[in-house]
Amino acid sequence: MSYLSVPLASPSTERASRNLNLSFNKRLTQLTGTNFVSTLYSKSKKSTYEIPWTLLLDPELHRLSRRQHTYAVLIGKMSLSPPAYLSTLQSNIRARPIPWDGAVRAGNLTEDQLKRIRSVDKVRKEQRKQTIEKDVNSYSTLLVGGKDGGSVLEKASKRSDIIQYNAPDLAKAILQHPEPYKNYLSLLNQGNSPEDPIPLLSATFLVNLIAISITTSPRPARRDDEALPQVYSYLAKLVKNQDSGLQDIGVQHMSQLLRTKRSKELFWNQRQDTVDPLFDILRKAAGAAKDNDSTLWNGNASIRSSDTRFGEGVGLQLMYHVLLVIWQLSFEGELVGEGLEKDEEIVPLYTQLLRMSPKEKTTRLLLATLNNLLSTNKETLIATATTARLPALLSNLSSRHLTDPDLLEDLEALKTMLEEYTKNQTTFDEYADEVISGHLRWSPPHRNPTFWRENARRILEDKNGELPKKLAEILSKSWESDKQVLAVGCNDVGNLVKQVPEQRTALEKLGFKARLLELMGDPDENVRWESLKAVGDWMRYTFDK
């Protein structure tokens, strides 16, 4: 278990505590197992109070405090313990002997820099803190440079052992420097291997430093806006790596940074680089390929999850951290909602992951994210949710013995939202929602002659022909992993020609006839049969005329 070190009796947090409402305090108490506020601000001899780091990411705590300055203050006072891999790496580096005097003779360090390093080397944490506090400016200069001298990183740029040794040291005083990130950003591109310790430790340093800056600054700072894209790009490389340990480091660091509206906006601006690899992990866990896979829409999981892993060997802890990042992003639902559905098909994907979720903690994040996105994108995403058969799944979840209050609250909110939408839906609305979703299945309207007699003309004319255009777009894809979509589409075109034959020319201009002729040679038997029937209806109209 990783812990947060929370300073006790700090004046700024003490003032903030007075603004804590009862619900917020109650939730903190539930999470910590004690009266959090009274302990945190008591006149204890302890300088810090250890609590689980997951407190920062609790959905209910986040919801209660989104509009409170308190949350930002608390976050700014807490430091997330690094992943075990990084802790081990730092310990190993600290244990290595470094020939300091030789480094001075070689010009890699100055005498003054060595003196300051030794004064905080191999001493207790409290002693190191006191030493730095007595001469903040000098130690800030040691790490990032200044008018009194260059940074130790500039001087020792060719000595990786010295850089590795100093990278873990974090001093809040560095934020007072006009360019606090400059030297460490340049280290992100050092080394050819993703396991190289220099960029890994530099990224950890930067993430912690930027996280403090963005949560304590009264407004977005230019230095953060310039640094975040570079850090996000490096973290994305870790997430794209096949090593699950490196992936988890990248994902956890992303989570640390997604604490403000601005940091989320910058993350979203780089979504091809940052968001896509996260969804690659989610799709792997769901057993689904990107784009045209039937698993998501039909709800047929080809793999099983366990108490420790999702599908394809995706570990539960990595999965939880990925879901955590998407959940944090979902609080900007108006910004990201439509894009997440268009690019990642998040609604059917999350519906499938809900079916597979082995733990309440993953189920909670899945439901909370869907609730955030659907509530801010009702006109565009709720229709997709009904097509993905989310309402039926929610009813199934309601019958389970679930105990988490946040989970139950989001579950009820989603059910209510979807029930309000579906109770006034007509069969035409259901069909239109399915077509607009971009994925077809053999739902009841497709093979219902009465539906086509009553609605074919409306399908062609509604909203300036939006539905046939979307149908043409669907049929233009190959659907290699889900040929059923093509079979259903051919069926629909045949019914449109049969019921409204005078619109055949308009349909031909949309490319339907040429596509039907192509699909008559498709390897899939059902696609060949449905396209043959549709072409038959088309030709019969010609002969009848």
C-alpha cells in the first residue's frame, strides 16, 4: 500500500479545514478510519500523518469537493509515493558509491556543489529538510541553476551516475525559479531504452513538481502549459511499451497530473498520443479490436476475467489505474464526451467491461465515468447507450449484492437517465439510434415488414436524408471482424428500394447499388445472400417499370 504524507498543523491547510463541509469531513473519516480533520490539525508531535494515497482519487471525495479550494490545498500538501519499481531504482542508485572527488577534478562538479550534496547525503530526512530550509536559494540553484551559478545537471551532463543520484531530490523552493523544469525536461529524451533510469527519474521529479504547481497556483501558469505536453509525450511512450510495469508508471503519473481543468485540456489536445494507448489497454482487456469488432456491440465476451486480471492478461491494478485516468478526464464531459465515443467507442466498450468487471472498485469507476459522460452529452451518447444494451445490463447489476454507496448512486442515476429516454422512444427512434451509432445488428425493426411499410419513406426524408447517408457510410467499411453489420445493411437497402422504389436513383447516387454488387462476392455467406436479395429487389423494380 502506498501512502500520502500529510503535513500536520500547517497554517494554510488549517485555514482550509474550516471550509470543510460535514459531508466532506465524513467521507475523509470513512476513508482514513479516524477523525481526519481533528487528527490532521491536532497539536501532535508528529510532523506528518500517513493515509492511503487512494484518498486523492476517491470519486465521492472528488464530487463533494470539486468546487472547494480545500481539495486543491490538500492535494498540494500531499505527495504520491512512487511505484515500487521507482522506489527500488532510487534505492539502488543511492547505494552505489560515486567517486565525488574525481568528479570535481574532472570538472563535472564544483567544490561548492559537492559541499552542498554531501551536507544532505546519507542523513535523516528531518535533518536534510532543516539543512535545505536554512539555505533554500543555494539548493534551488544546485538543482536548476540561477544567477549564482549553473545547475549540477548542466555541469555533470556527461555523468549519468551523478544525474541519477540527484534526480529524486524534490524541493518546493525550485518552483520559485523562473525556469524550474528546463534542465529536467531535457533529460526526458536521454537514453535509448524506456527502462533508462535518467528519464524515468526525471519524469517522476517533473510529475511531482508540476502536480504541486498546478494545484497550488491561483491560475494556469505558462511554465506548466509548456512543460505538460512534453511530459505527457514521455509518459505516453511508457504506456505504449509492452512492459506492464512501465505502463503502470506512465498511467499513474498521468493520474497525478490530471487534477485541474487546464491539465486535462492539454492532455485531451494530445489525445492521439495520450488517450489512444490507454484505450488500447482497455480494448485488450475486453478482447476487442479497434473499430469493427462485434464483441463490444453484441456483448459476447470471448475471454474471461479473474479476481486479479481482466482479459488477455491485463492486470487488475493496471486496469484500475487506466480506468482512473479516464474517470478523471470524464469530469470534463462536455469537452471529451463526443470525441471519446467517436474515436474510441467508449460507451459500448465500457458496457462490455462492466459485464466482465471482477471487482466493485473497477465497476465503480466504469459506472462513474459513464454517468459523467452521459449526463453531459445526453443528446449524443444516450442513444448509443441504448443501442449497446446498457439499460439491460444496468438492470442485471441492480440484482447483484453491491454495497459501495458511490457505485449504487451512479447506477441509479444511469438507470433513471436511460429510463427517461427510452420510455418515449418509438420503433423509428430505436432504428435511427442504431444507424447513427454506426453499428448494425439484427434488432427487431430490421426484419419487421410492418416497420418498413410505415417508416421507409421517413427514413429517407428525415433530417435531409441523414439516415441513408449514415447507412452508406456504414456499408462502405469492410467490417472484417463483424460481417453481420454488412448483412443487416444490405437487408435495409433492399427494404428501402422495395418500399420507396421511386427513390432508387437517389440511393444509387449514395453508392448503394455499386456496393451491393461488390458484396455479392463477399466470402461471408450471409452477406452474399442479403446483398443478392437487395439487388433482386432493385432489378425487379427495373423490370416492373
